[in-house]
Amino acid sequence: MNKTTPMFVFQRTALALAVCAAFVPAYAQSTSDQSSVSVGVGLVSGDRDGRAQFGQYNRMRKDNTASAILGADFSRRDEETGTWIDFEGTDLLSDSRDLSLVWKNVGNWKLNAEYGELTHQNPYQINTGLVGTGSARPTVAALTDGPGTGANFDLQTKRTHLGVGFAKTITPRLQLEIDLKSENKRGSQMFGIGMNCPTSYNAACLGTTGIRVGGATLLLPEPIDSNHSQIETRLSYALEKLRFNVGYYGSFYRNTDSSMNPTVSGSLYNAVGSLFSVSPGLLGYLNQAVALAPDSQMHQLDASGNYDFSDKTRGVFKLAQSIATQDESFGSVSRTGVTSLGGSVRTQLAHLGVSSRPMDKLSLQADIRYQNKDDQTPIAYYNIAGTIASTNQRLSNRRTDAKVQANWQFTSDYRGSLSVNSELIDRGTVTPTVSFAGISALRQNTKENGVQAELRRRLSDDFSGAISVSRSQRDGSNWLRDVSGLGVAMVGDITDPSLGMSSALYMPTLADRRRDKVRIYGDWMPDKDWSVQFSAEQGNDAFSTPGQDGLKQTRMNQFAVDASYALSFRWALNGYISRGLQTFNQSRTAGYVMAFDNTNTNVGLGFTGKPNNELEVGGNLAYVDDKSQYVQSLDAVADPYTATSLTASGGLPDIMYQQTALKFFGKFTLNKQTAVRVDLIHQRTHFNDWAWSYAGVPYIYSDGTTVAQRQQQNVNFLGVSYIYQLR
């Protein structure tokens, strides 16, 4: 695969600018021209660790505290010929630049092109002794002087995309559209490996002892060097009553690195921080190749359209056939004798719908959608451990969705609707040679039926709004249990201790579930200056399985208000507040009973104003508070070790994220062609992330690598731009 070098990126950017410039003189007699250029500088305070959150996407994470600003736009209209051209470029001097071009002859043809870059700086900083960090062949070397004595490394990913589109009206009834897109992604992201060496299967593991490491976790950032290209073409044709189109869509993913091949040294840290030699069995596992995302592709043909049966009844349809394949060679990664997955999934889709208005006050709508996903991937043995062997699983399924809705106009202001819907999923026969891990029971079919009612008041005088309530119930076929690579068996009497089903793990997506939801929405305009929108939503899910544990209940509620007020024709205020809560209640036999609550609060207040004809100002204050809480207790038969651990630790600590951002801008017009804009930003971020450190003590990988981010970050930004405009 050819790699996109920085020189190639620059050449494509320069080419886009040159093409745009070439178009400009071609229409010297145009009747309407507008163009502007903005140049400036941005300054940011603090050190790189204090800018980790603020600088993720704006190149401000790096050590430099100043950056140049350049933007340009051009617009030309020729009303006589109907030809338009628009060009816009933003952040042209940064590594997150965007350029777009639209050139069209109205009603005849249209050409559009875009080029963009987006760089993401991971806010976490890695301290490691790893050599070749972010490459496909990293070398792991333990930090012999202890954690924190390695080199700092920042993870970064950069996306570069290029798109071209063309549309042509061939005849008044026939139109052609073509779109091409390609995106390159390069860099590295969080990834790792780890295991406790299985002594029961490999005698060379030897286990963890006072002089030997038998288990390890290693941070190995995943190398990224991939391309995703897409093509879509569509031909549309219109008759008096029938309008339809046929199209092709293709998606192609290519990954330069098919595997990561680490080299691990012979010594690592154990769980209490002592540096010992690694058992031969564990060392062999850690040095095995790690498969990365393989190449894949998908092709789809479809036809869709609508037909007017009468002036009151219309039908819609869509038919599609697609095939997705994944057949890249495993190469050196394969340890099973299989050279390629040979993955192939064929999907057929059919959708039919009809809408009708048989009476002035009554409208009806019905839809049915059928999808058949046929997994034709060859079955092969990939997992062989001791005397247990199992294969991959085919994940075919057939899904049918149907919905019928009736709407009734009670009065000119009030409208009601009632709908019923049904969803049926048939997952087919379970592959008999597969062995499942992490779950104890399966279901072949699930069916969900629901009903929803809504009453809506249309805008009249100063208020409009709606209230809706819905309920759905899901159940399914008999439960099946895995029998370790020998197929599945129907669950019998769950009270039979020999089956072990009373403490089994049941997937929430397969469990019986009752869902209730109510939503209220309103739009209030008491006068021409005020506008207020509000919404409130409450939902509950209740799960039922043959077992006594697992996920039993979830709950959510959300409330939001958004308002604006015009103080005068020059000054206006706006603000919003929202608060949401999600709760999950679950339990585990002989383990923890936990209620997980996530609360999210957002508050904002802003203003815009124009004190005089030359000066325009604005600003806003935004506050975000996101908190996750774990309320833990114990099952009645929990073992003493679990009880002691909960007492000693107090359970999982809360996760908290808070951010306050104050933004202000001012734009002063010097004359008809020039203006100066000033932007000020103050951002404060505070959070705790005990996944990487707790109470100031970082999590330490087996080679001494640590991952950290400053929990309190304060940033100030000043941007000054000079704008020159031609008319």
C-alpha cells in the first residue's frame, strides 16, 4: 500500500488552492463577487500538561504557545449564466485544515470537492521504556530504575480526507450523481496485551512465585496506518406518478499493518513491584504476534422510490443486496493452519410502506422492513486448549420490523396519533462446534411488540407542545445453554442444581424486557422577544430472566430548558440548562449487588450585542458536571474475601468530570473592507480517573510503564485576527 507522505499532503492542499485560483479569472464579467481573507495569531497559557484537554483537536497540546491563523473564502455569482462558485478554507496553517469548493450551473450540473485534516492528541501521557512505541514491532524493556524513569510519549492520530462529487441533470427526468471519498488515518492509539499464563494447559508457565513472574499486562499502543475509501453512484428517474433511483455503494478498508509483533525481555515486575524473570511459558505467549484489523470490503446494489396511487395515497419501496467480505491472509499470525478467515456476509433488504389520507382528519401509515443477513464464513477450529477445541460462529439472522400508525386531527390545534410496532429477530441455528465464554444462556428468537400514543398541540398564539407515552414488551423462545463446543441444549428445570442455571449469566439483549417511556415537549413564545423550549423524558426498563442475578432494572430521566430573550434590537440573551440521570441495577451470585448512577448536568448563559455600527460583541459561560457513582453491597452468600475487600476499599470510587468555559469575542469594523476580531477563552477542567491512578498512585504495567493526566487543568487563550474583505 502506498503511504501518504507529508509532501503528498502538502501537494494535494496546494493543488486544491491552485484549482480554485484558476477558476477565478474565468468569470471576469460576473455580476456578484465576495471574498475575504483572515490572518492572525493565537496565544495560549500554561504548560503542555495543563492544556491536555483543551488541546486535543486544536494543535495547542504541543510545547509551542503560539500559532498562526489563516482563513479565506471566495464566492462568485453570475445570474445571467446561472453559474456559481464558492470556496472556503479554514485553519490553513494548522494540521486541522479544511478546504471546500462548490462549482455549479443551477439546474444543469454541480461539482464539489473537499480536503481536510484532523489531528487528535491523546490527553494522556505515557512514561515508558518501550522502544518503537506506536510501531508494528515494539520492544518491551522493563524500567530497571522503577516507574516514572522512562521517556514520555504522546499518542496521536491524524485523519486526512479527500472527497469529490459530481451531479448532472441529463434530462428533466434523469439525473446522475457520483461521490468519491477517501480517508487516510495514521498514528497510534491505546492498546495492550495481558494474561495469566494457564498452567493447566502449559507446563512451561510455572505460575507466579517469589522469584518468577507468571502473569503480566503490557501497554502496546496500536499502530495505525489505514485507508478507508467509499464510492457511491446513483441514477434517478422521474415519471408522472413513479419516481425511482438505482445505486451502487462500495466501501474498501485497507490496513498496512496486519499484525503487531512485540519483542518482550526476560524480566518484568510482579504485582507487588518486584523485578523478576518471566516464566518461559508466559514469555512465549507475550512474544506472539497480535492480529490487527484486517482488510475488508463491501458492495451494495439498491433500488428505491415512491409511487402515487392517487392524490391521497403514496407508496414507498426499497430493495437492496449487499456482500461484505474479509479475506486477507493471516500470514504469520495464524497458529491454527487456517490461512484466511474467508469471511463473507450477504444481506438482502426489502422495505415497503404506504401512507394515505382517506379523510380530512385521518391519515394512516404502514411500513414493513425485512432484512436477511446470511453469514457464509467457513467454519474452522481456532481455539484449541488441552482437550477442548472450538470453532468460530456464524452470526446469521433474519429481522422483520413492522409499524402501523394512525393520526387524527381533533381540532385545528390538537392532533393525536396512535401507533403499534413489532420486531422479530431470528438468529438461526447456533453453530454446534462453538464454545461461548462470559455468558451461560442463549436464545434463538426474540419478539418485541410496542404501542405509542401522542397528543400534539400545534403552534397557536404563543404555545405548542406534545406529550407521548409508550410501552413495549419483549420475550423470546426457550433458553439454550452452551455445552462446551458440542452445541447447545435446551434449559430444563432451572432449579436443578446440576444445571447451574439459577446463577447463570443472561444477556440483557436477549432477556424478557418491559420498557415504559413518557416524554413532554413544549415551545412557548409569550411575546416577540421571548422564546422558551423545554422537554422532559422518563423511561424504565425491567428485565426478567430465569436466573436471579444480572441486570434487572435500568432507569433514565432527562430535563432540558432552552431560552432566548431580545433585550433590544441590538442586545440579546440566551441560556440553557439540562440534567440527565441513568441508573443500572444489577447483581452477581456470591458477589456484589450494585446500583450504578450517572448524572450529567449542563448549564450555559450567553449574550450577543452590537453597541454601535462598528462593534459586535458576544460571549457565553458553559458548565459541565458529569458524575458516575457506584453504590455497592453484597449478595447474601458472598464469600469472606469479597466481604473483606469491600469493607477495606469502600467499593469503587466515584468518577467525576467538571469543566467551566468562559468565551468572549469582539469584532470591530475599521472600514467597509477591514475588521479586527479578538477571541478570549478561559477553561478550567477538573476530573478524577481511577482507571489509570487512584489517590495519586498510578497503575503500573508489568514493565513499569505508567499513564497519567493532570487532574486539574487551567487554560487561557487569546486570538487576534485581521479580516480583509472584497465586494
